[in-house]
Amino acid sequence: MVWLACVLSGILTMDQAPSSRPNILFIMTDDHAAHAISAYGSKINKTPHLDKLAGEGIRLDRCFVTNSICTPSRAAILTGKYSHKNGVPVFNRFDGSQQTVAKLLQAAGYHTGMFGKWHLGSDPTGFDRWKILPGQGAYHDPVFYTSSARKKEMGYCTDLITDFSIDFLDQRPKDKPFFLMCHQKAPHRNWQPREDKKAKWAKVQVPLPETFDDDYAGKSDAAREATMRVEDHLTPNDVKEKPPEGLSGRDLKIWKYQRYMQDYLACVESVDDNIGRLMDYLDKQGLRDNTLVIYTSDQGFFLGDHGWYDKRFMYEESLRMPFLARWPGKVKPGTTSGDMVLNVDFAPTFLAAAGLPVPADMQGKNALGVLAGNTPAGWRTDMYYRYYHYPADHRVQPHIGVRTLTHKLIHFNKIDQWELYDLTVDPREKRNLISEPGQQAKVAELKSRLMALKKELGDEDQFADKPPPGGVDGQPAKRP
């Protein structure tokens, strides 16, 4: 196999002995918006353990997803390829026979583990140990399965996934570096907190976002069509109790928002607690200095922004991923970066950290220079986005787009409507400039760049009309 030959070649030429290569701990949550982390300036919650991680390493301020939906993002992270190349544009089954970063690291002598939410339809490959939720999984007393067993575990999902991850670290062979993917379910819908957190957050009134009452004036029809408005589309299963008698209009919208956000942020607090547990474990076991720790989420999320929940759109709250990294001696503590890093860059970066070559067919870039505070020569200043999943589940129109350091151009393909934003003066994307006088040159420039990126990345509309078959909502291919 080509990828194995590449790995073996890399091993033979490496200067580092296996024992000196860094461990890699990759922690990923589901739907955790950067603006619900106080290290990113959150006005709605505090995340002391994530803040500590940021203070001990780097915070990326322009980390973006290439297709803002769970399963495609996970496939992009594993393969270093965009959806049209890894075959996962929507909730279809991931082909586990293809090259992944886990397989490459495993072949190079890493002890590999995957615990928590997988959500890729097929069973994990390239891992020495794995234990995952079926599909979305449950928050309380969830079922987990492995290659040989299926078992209901008693406890809270976020705590259990951390328990399994720590057990993997305890039981690992000590003469090998490890690559551990700890994938939390939280804070995915329908946001079921642990009881102590639920009681605490039930007393909190969460501030409304600036765009809470967005009327979508000037935006494309896509914004009005989307079925993820707080007032209309949060269900009784989401808010979990009946609204007070006589509540209607904007008051009812605010009440629903409060119920949504109280549970969401309570779930986030449990995540933060468990980040603390993992960091404490590394410190106590003497693993801190030789472990690259990454914290991210599979995409962003609307927290009442534009009146929405969920993700999918190319707007900033959905596009932006949190990304915190700590690597003592390699990453300077307390730093930030505005360099543009994408989820397809994660796999190449892990390989480079391990001293391995990056396969030529990976479309992402090695971002170690960014993490070290040294922007690599020729580093990207724009990025390509494509979203496919329509009409389910929230009727977000398919779209492609380009985001530069200062502007964003979006094309909603099926309805042939465009949106343009100047992010330097309008970071909340409230004013669509597409038809305004004086913007023609910028529109032409960005349209040209969008088509150039599309061509460079080999996007030939492979899944524009007919997504690949197989799998529904990330359900596992087989169940013991």
C-alpha cells in the first residue's frame, strides 16, 4: 500500500527514536462554539480549565471547518481531505479502508486509541483500542460498543468518556508514544446536563447575543428558509418543560433561548471539568512535557446568534472552530494566532509532530509553524467551504464560499443567490453588500478566487446532486 510505504520510508529516515516522539492527545467536543469559551472572550460562561490550557499554549482565532456538520468534519479530520475527496459530504458511511492519520501513526509505532463519539457509520480502523457510542449516543447511562462487546455503562457520558481515556493511558505500553482521540458527545443537542450542573444553571439568566433578533433583511432566501429558529423550531424535547402560561411573542422566544442555553452551558461545564481531569492526569504521570494536547470541536454552533441554534451555514459562529494547543518547549505559553487553520490541517500537523512525512494526497497543510508562532512562508490567506446537506435536517440551502482575512463571499447554488460581507467592519455579518454600489470589483475578485480554489482542490461537484449511499445519521455498520 502506498501510504504504508510512505510511513515506513519516513520511519527509516527519522532522527527521533520512538521513545522521544511526542504523545498526541486530541480532545474534541461536538457543537462547542468558540464563543462559549471564556478564553475566546465568552460573555455567557466561564471555562477555567480550557482557559488554563489556552494560557499554557496557543489559541487559534481563525480555525475553520470546511463543511460545518458533524460526520463530514470528522472524516476531514481523519483524512486531511475535503468532503468531495474523502467521500463523506453528508451523514453517509465513512469508508474505513482509506488512509487515515490513525493508520499512519499506528504503522509508525504509535499506540492508538479512540473513545467516545465516532459518528462515522463504519467501525473505527487504525486504533489499537476503541470504545464508541452508537450513533449520537445517550447522555445518561449510555451504551458503548467495541469490536467484540456492547454494554450499557452507568454514569454520565462526559465523565465516562474521560474514564475510558484515562484507562487507555494507564494500560498503554510504556515504550510507545500514544495517539489518543477523546471525543466527547457534549454539548450536542438535546443538551442533557448532569443533575448538579442542571440545578446550578437553572438559576442563570444568559445574556442575549447581538444578532438575536436578526430579521435577515438583505440576506438571501436561505436565511429565511432555514428551520432552526429558536422561537419556532426548538422542540419540547429540547426545552424539556412547558413554558409559563400566557407567554408569547418575543417573551416566549427569550424563554426558549434561556432553557436552551442553560442546558447547553451546563453540558459545557462538565466538559471543562473533564479537561481538568485529563490535564491533571498528564501532570501527575509525568506526561506533560512530551505531549501535544489539542482541544477543538467538530464545528461551531449558533447560540441564539441570528436567532438560530445548530450550524451548517458559512456564517462565522458556525464556521469557526475553537482550537487550543499545548506542547511545552514547542508552543509558547499564552500566545494567539490569526493564521487561518482548517480541520483538514489537523492530520498533516499530527504527522509532522510525530516526525512523519505528510502524504502528497492530503489536502491539508502542516500547521506546526503556526503553533510555534512562526507563520510558514506562503501560508493561506483564504479558504474554501462547501455545504451539501439539503433539505434535511434544517433546510439550510447548499452553498459554497470563500473566506479571506477580511471578506466572505457565499453562493447558495440551488437558488443562485449571493452574499458578501466585509468582516473588518461587520464581523456579525448583518449587512449583505452583494448589490451595493462600489462592491463590483470586490465581488469579481472573490468570485474568481472561489472558482480557483474549487479547481485547485479538485471539487468537480461530485456530490452536488447525488450524495454517496450508505449509512443514516452515523449509525454503526455492525453491532455486537
